[in-house]
Amino acid sequence: MKISPARVWREKDSRYRLEGSKCKKCSRVFYPPKPSCPYCGYSDTERINLPRRGRVVSWTVEYTVPEGYREYAPIIVGLIELENGTRVIAPIVDVEVDKIYEGMYVEAVLRKIFEDGDEGIIVYGIKFAPST
Amino acid sequence: MYIVGIGMVKIDRYYDKGYMQLIHDAAIRAFDDVNSYEPEVVVVGNMLSSSLYNQDSLAALALDAIGFRGLGGLKVEAACGSGGHAVIVGYSLIASGLYDQVMVIGVEKMSDYPTSTVTSALAQAADAEYEYIYGISFAALNALVMRLYMLKYEAKREDLALWPVRMHEYGSKNPYAQLRNRITIEDVVNSPIISDPIRLMDSAPIGDGAAVIILASEDTARKLSDTPIEIAGLGFGSDGLDLSSREELLNPISIRRAAEKAFRMSKLSPSNIDVAEIHDAFTITALVSIEGLGFAGPGESWKLIKDGRFAAGDKPSINLSGGLKARGHPVGATGVYQVAEIAMQLRGDFPGVRISNAEKGLAMNTGGVATLTSVIIMKR
Ligand SMILES: [Zn+2]
């Protein structure tokens, strides 16, 4: 992954704060944010903060990881349905690989997601951890 | 519009051959397959030349590989679906009236690099900012879909092992296939985990390959070939770049749209298709593809496969080449292999498992997790 400061900076609201988009016409909410609505096609959306708690809909334990992600392996990846119904795909942390189950409650936490070598920038983003 | 010439190389790990030699080898066979040829333009289906080989301008490389410096050309990229999309672009160049003869080349080199490097390059099919950056691989995204499918339709792991077993059976009879060995259900469920529940034997192998088809307008086709195969319909479609905002993960819009367009154009329906090559980069991809094309209802494909449906002789017979699983999946080239294989099934000269008197065939190729899909329908 080639990283630059500007590239990381411009995604900060959605990647640090879990900001999604809401369509100004059909009112559907989705993540990651997009300037047009993928469902009704309307050309205007607004940014909104998404609920930070949700449940696991599907998950995988990834053993073969891309270059630069060895230190995070195995990566547990979850398809999470937030409390408002919006879905997010992100790593799940702070749990054993065999302790994940369908419907498990999780909440968003801010974690390191990538380090661009020893001297490059560190990228942070949302991951999910078990919640009550 | 007709397919008049076909050339393929066996998919393999060619440490002694680069893009240029692979294209040359496939093209020579395509030239041998026609009475005469005078291509006017090349369209190259390829995914990884830029990310793995620092090579853009791939059409110029292809033209030098076949001794046609000076002609026009372009590369078409739709991740693992590049090949099928290249055929659509080739078709369009003739349909527009610009050209009479077009060479469509699918080519990929994957075997020179370690798995983690190839995994990184393939991850570029997904959303770079919201999937890849978290270290989420292409297999992991497909694994999310596979588990969702198993939970929703109550399919067991063993049930989903039947497909790769069948693919290896067919691959063992296809001289162009990368994997020629037979496997068992036990082999599949005990193979190493790539991204749970996806195991190694659910996944297409890493390989190199090149396939070429020569397309020609109707008038020209009769001169070039005694056995031209008509392209009767084609279509393409998309779904979300990211999986999280998709409405139906198990029923991608891209497959439905591409199929609807291709069936409407050819005035055919799924029940008319005798033989098909579909995209099965992972076992789950086969199920979603069969259902998306209308060969099975939602959640039904795995049961039908268990009942022996879609095997050689059934209508449709699916992936007699061995599919991506066993024929191999040199990603950007795969779609061209599929079209070549269906055309050969219809001509009656496919050298592997072949059904007799096939009249109508379909090739479906997709990039990403059914993110960019093409469907091409052919007629004898
Ligand atoms: Zn909308």
C-alpha cells in the first residue's frame, strides 16, 4: 500500500469518527461515505456520525495477508451491522479467533491499521472490539 | 459478429516466459486456426501488468509480440474480469464499423512473485481506502460472503467441497488446465485455511497464461473461418466497489444486469443455454454466479450441485474446462479463456470434456467480488 499524508488526512472523518453518508432524497444511510446515493442515484448526500455499536453479521479469520500486514495476522475481519442498520467491514480485535459468533455485540475503537515502514506515517482507523 | 480464430497456452508457472512470449505463443495458435488474417487492432485484457510488473502501454508490448507494430491497441482493466470486458470492447470496435478484424488478447503473469505480493496486487480489486488499507485481502472479502451464504442457506462445509472436486475432475481432462490432479472432499476440507471458511482448495491457483481470439464482422468471418461462432449477446454490469454498502451480498447487481442485457440481446433465456463457463475464483463465487445468471434460484445452487446438476451432459453443463479452480485463473486473461472454451465447445473441438451438439453457450467473468461482471452469449 502506497500511503501519503494527504491521502490519509482526507479520509480522517470517516476513518477516525465513523462518519457515513445520508442521502438527502431517500434518507438511506451508508458507509463508507459517497457524494452520490448508490441506491436512488440522487446527487446530494450529507455526512452523519454513525452509531458505534453493532452486531457481527459475518466474519472471517484471514491468515494469508497482503504485504506489510504480517504483524496483524491473523486478521479477524467482520461484517458489522450497526444499531441503525448501516453495515461496516472492519477488523475485529481484542478477541480470540474462535470466540466470534453471529450476532455478537461489538463497538468501534480507534486503532493503528497500517505503518508505512520504519520512518513512514502511521495510519489509524476504526476497528471493532467485543461489547456488552 | 463472429469468433473466427482461437489460440491458448496451457496455464502454468512459466519462469522462462514473460508477457511477450506468452502472447506470441497464444497468437501463433490463433493465426493457425484461421484461413488468413489481417488484424487491425488489439484489445488486451490484463489486470496486474501495472501493479506487479511496472508495465503500462501493454498493447504496444502485445503488438511487438506478434509483429504488428503500428496498429492501434489498448488495455482493458476490470480486475479479474478484464478478459471478458476486453471481448466486449473488441466486439464494440467492430460493431461500431471502425474495424473488420480485431484480436482480443487475455494475458497475465502471476507466478514470479511470492504469495503475499500477489495477494497485495489482487487486493487492489477491492476498495483501497476502506478494505485493502485494513489489510483485508480479496479472499477475506469472499470469505465473508461464503460464511453469510452458509449461515443463511444452512449449507455445510462438506456440501461446498463438491464443486472444487468436480472442477479438478474436469481439469484432469483439459490439456490447457493448470491443475490436472483429482481431489476428494477430504482434500478440500483439510487443505490449509486461507481466510476461514475459505481453504486453499476452494481457491483458484496462481498461474500464468495467454489466450487469443480473433473477432470478425459477418462478411469477413466467412472468409477467415469455416466454423465461425456467433456472439449473439453480451452485457456488463457493476456492484459497489466496497462490500459494506451493498444491498444484497449474495445476489450481486452486476451479474443480474450483465445477464439481463446479454439474454435480451440474444433473445435467449437461461434455459436455452447448453454449456457455460462461469467465474469460480472461490467455491462461493461459483454458487453466487450460478444463481445470479438464473441457472438456479437464490440459495439453491449448492443443493442442485449436490444432486449432480450442471455436470457434463446436463443443461447447462458448467465449467467443463475445470473452471478457474482447475483450468486456472491468470486473472486478466481468464475471461478470454472462457470465451475461447465455449466457442470450441460449440465448434465441437474442445480438447477436454466436451458435450456433443452444443448450440448455445455462455461465458461469465467477473472482477472483484462480482464488482464488474461481463456475460457473453455465443451461438453455433
Ligand atoms: Zn438515495
